[in-house]
Amino acid sequence: MSTSRVDASDFAKRGELEAELLRSRRGRAERIPSLPRQPGESRFPAAVSQQGMWQGIERRPGPALAIISGLRLRGQLDVGKLTDAWNMVIARHETLRTALCMEHGQLTQVIADRLRVPIEVTRVSGLAECDEISRQEVDRRFPLDQRPLARLRLLRLADDDHIALLLVHHIIADARTLEVLVRDLAVCYGAVVSGTEPVLPALSVQWSDFASWHARRLAGARGAELTAYWSERMAGALPAELPTDVEPGDETPEEAQLGGMVNMPVGCSLFAELWKTAKKRHTTLYTVGLVAFAVLLARNSGQQDIGVNAPISYRDRTELRDLVADFSNDVIVRVDLSANPTWDELIRRTHDQVVRDFLHNDLPPHLLAPHLDGTDLMERMAQVQFTAEREPEIVEKALGLRVERVNPPRQYVLRPLSLRLRHDDQDAFVLLRYRANRFTHARAEQLATDYIALLGELAAQQHRRVFD
């Protein structure tokens, strides 16, 4: 076992981190009160995060911010019972009965106490037609003043073979939402078919309850603390210089967001080494993957301060885990490559800073922007993104149905460059998304290849300096 020298400054840093964690936990211990509902429709102010997303949509209209997922269902599917199950899910989650409207100058959640919707069924000739319909679904607008802000559509390949397309507007959904919806739908379908009551986790609060509580929190001491922290963290920040090989031209908002994806396996043996590296350094796979991505950008640009957008979920309370809602927030993590550190030094350095940043994860960017040098700084810093996450689990069998995840094609890309390290317990894949007005597909493939090579270098040569 290797040892390293720990001085007083190390203990001071760890004490500071522990104190911040304790403060965060005390905040989470505060109970979220339930708001009174009215018969027919209830009205509440939109969440602070929804106000920021609304402003962004108004400022830069373009393709709908839809989160899309697909399931292939093989077996005898009862569409009528699936429709009943879908409406049970809508009844369970207020966000699926919510419209967002401007009323008296305020963005307002308008929540119906009841809502029933049909499921559209379309017979298709093959998977190519499924892909085309998926693209059309993404192009269909999601008017925010019309509910529900989610669509479930069935594509029938055969009487015993369907693809279910599920689209949810990002203003009421994050990545976890898709897992919740698929689970709830499977449980409710099973209950309808068997004539029993669905067994699902109780929901002690709804999104509007959280939104009200969170807004009060941000208006108080927590908001001031977050603003001070991020104002200091963002001082002197510059956007990452992207290794592009295409110059953007004059395009419509839709054309500017057209892009593609590269999906490349990491390999089981390298993935196992990355896990060992993370555990040895008492850090996470996220930090290890982030460090490699920052070095990829730094070696292409020569920058020693790499800012990367990090979407963080603040479902850090038990009562929030099973809600259909958007609990994601974007923060900018900065990786400091000054003084040409070794991989080992960079991992340790980045780990401590990421921990601090993630403890300050719930300030929406539009509230921070006025406090920075240039109101568009956050937007420019967010042009490149990194995430590392587990493959979501799905129900593989449900009352005679065999369920398989499918990935509908996505023609729009939110950022010029984003890299996701997707993994389970045995293997990982690099999913690199890029805008076609900044990168060719060949360039994107090369970046993904170079990234995996850097993961190998990190795992095998931890005492090598990153710029050597």
C-alpha cells in the first residue's frame, strides 16, 4: 500500500468539506410542506428552474427540449389496458397534468385534478419507418400551455411486436424521470391486466410543493451562499476552446442544432482498471472520466483551465426520488491543469473541487448570470458537457411481454460537444454527441478514440505528467 504525506492544509480542506456536507444535510432535513389544492384546477408559481428554462426558450426558440426514450414490447399487448395504465400514471404525477402559462406577468403552473388522454397507435412497415416517425415526433411542438407535456405513442410492427415512444418535455423531466415513468407504467399495466391495485412508492409531496419550498430557500440564506460561492468559482473563467473542424454558417435555430453521435465501447478490461483507479484514489468514476475529458480538450487547445458543464441532479431527498419532474441543474466544473500535474495529482486535485462544487449544486444558472462578468458567460461556458452515469434498469418482462430498450434517433444536439460515459457493472461506452455545424463525423470519431486512449493512459501511467 502506497502512502502520501498529509499536511495541515489537507486536514483543513477536509474539515471544510465535512462542514459543508453537514450544512447541506441539515437543509435536507427540513420538511417540505404540502400546498393546498383546489377542485378543478390549482395554480402555483412555476419553479425557479422552470422560469429559467422558459426564458431560454423565449430568447432562443428552436426544437422542443424533449427527452425521448423507446421500448420494444414483444408479446400480446392489450392497447386498451395500456391506455388505462398510462392514465393511472398521469393521475399519479401532477406534472403530467400541468400546463405552464403566463398569468399577470408570472409564469404559473396550472394543474388539472383530472386528465385522460388516448394513446396513438400507428402501423409501420419496419424499423426504418419507426426511425422516421421518431424524428417527426421530436419535431412536433410541445406547447407549454397545453397538457400533458408528455406523449406516449405506439408503433405497431406486428400484432405481437410494438415500439413505444415516450417523449417528455425537459421542463418537467430529467433523465431519472424516464426510469420512473417506465417503472410506473409497467406496474400499472400489470395491475390493470390482473385486476389488482398497483404497488408503487407513496408520493408524500408533488413537484409544486418542492418548487415552492425551493424558491423560498433560494430567496434566503442558501441563495446568498450559493451566489457568493459561484461568483468566486467563475471569476476569470473562459470557455473551453473546442477542437472543431467545421465553421458554423447562417442557419435557422433548428439547422444549427442538427448533429450526430458516436457510440464507442471502452472495453471490459480497461473499464475494470478505471474502477480500480477510482477506488484507489477514493473518488468516483465521474471524476476519473472528467479528468480524461479535460485533458483531451487541453491537449487540443493548450488551455490549462478547462470549464465543463456538469448536469447535476438534486434528488437528494427520499421523497423526491420517485417524482416525474426536472431536478437537474447545470453547474460549471473547472479542471485546473496548471503546473503540468501528473494524472494522479490531477485526479486528487479535481476530486476535492468537484465535491465542493456538487455541494453547491442547486442555483439555477439564470440567477447566477447577472453576478458574472458578462451575462452570457454561463451560456458560453456550457458549450461543452461531460456526464458519467449508469445504464438505467428496465423491466425485462411484464405479464408475458418481453421488454427491450431501444434508442430512437435524435437529430438535434443541445450543445456543440458533449461526452457521456455510460456504464453498468461490467463495461462502459463513450457516447459523444456533436453539432454538425462544428464537427464532421470523422472528427467526432477521432475525439472518441483519443478519449478512450487517454483513459488507458490514465489507468496505466498515473505518474506521467498530462502534457508530456
